[in-house]
Amino acid sequence: MYPAELVKPMSEDLTSAGFEALNTAEAVDAAVKKEGTTLVVVNSVCGCAAANARPGAKMSLKNDKKPSTIVTVFAGVDTEAVDQARGHMVPFPPSSPSMALFKNGELVHMLERHHIEGRPAELIAENLMDAYNEHC
């Protein structure tokens, strides 16, 4: 577990942009199973989350089409919620940061850490926007 004071600004980076922070397995299930589309961002303390994942996720919301629900769980902090989110992301192995788009409870798009690390936020945003245009 990371200290709360360490992760607070990293968590607020997404929640201030409208993402709902989820802390329980039940909250994750409710969000993923909602009718419509849900973007789940597995947040992290790593540098690629700060430089690429969080900025890319926020930029992606400037698209005409976007998910009806946007949520986040924090790896190393919200263990129960992260485990539940990752359970919905099978067959993809656990990674953080990562992003998954669900439509009516079904996983339709996935960005794993290896899709995020070393890639500019703009490219991540573009990838997500393409998924929104297809599924939202």
C-alpha cells in the first residue's frame, strides 16, 4: 500500500477531470455492468501513468463520442477494487496503468501497460477516441 498523501494528487489528477474513484468490488461491478459504455482506468504511481496514461485518458474525453461512465481504481491502494476490475479484464494479464472500455458489461477495448509505456499521451488519447467512435 502506498501512503495516502503520496497518491492523493495522482488520484485527483483523474477525479478532478470527472473520473469517479472506486474503492470496492461492488462499485466496480456496478460501473462495469451499467448500460452504455464505461471506461475503467487502473491508475498507478509509475512515471508512465503520470506522463502518458492520465494525460491520455483526460485528452480522450475531448472527443464528440465518449463513454457514458468514467471511473478509476488505484493499483497499490484500492486492492479490492483493482482486483475486481482486473477480473473483468480477463484474458488480459494484470498491468498498471491500464485502461479498459466496456459496453453493456462486455470488454470491447483494452490498453495494457505495454501500449502506454513510452507512447505519447496524444497517441493514447487517439487510440481511446477510435474505440469511443466505434463503441460509444
